[in-house]
Amino acid sequence: MKGNCQACMRFKELDSCHITSRGAGGSDDESNLLLMCRACHQFQHSQGWNKLINKYKHLASILRSKGFQIQDVFGVKKLVKYAK
């Protein structure tokens, strides 16, 4: 499917990216997915959410709207899901 990447905002072919991976208990529910181009999706997997959010600041508000928050846990920033 083509559309605007939720990270870089460019019009490209899009991948569904799990915010919390299925291996970590994440679901295929829309609230756990972002639509991103392949480059941004690969960047997220190789560099992590923090670097992707630092690169595209608006992602923090998109993630918050889906019930996620970045927390500093023992000096390591993690993306945490909160119940709405």
C-alpha cells in the first residue's frame, strides 16, 4: 500500500511496523501499528525508537496518542504502553 510514512512523511510504499514487537507480547491491533516506509522501518529496527523519535520529533505525539510513553528506566530509555 502507498501513502505517507508516519515517520518521514514522504509518500512511499508502506510497511506495518509493530510498536511493541509480537515477540515482546505486542498485538496486530491498530493501536500497536505504525505505517512507515521501508527505510524508516529498517532504521527503527537497527537504531531503535529513541533515535527515530529524535530524528522525527512528531512521532512522540503519535505514539502518545496510541497510549505509549518513553520512560527512562535505569538510564535506558524504553517505550512503555499505558492503558487508555
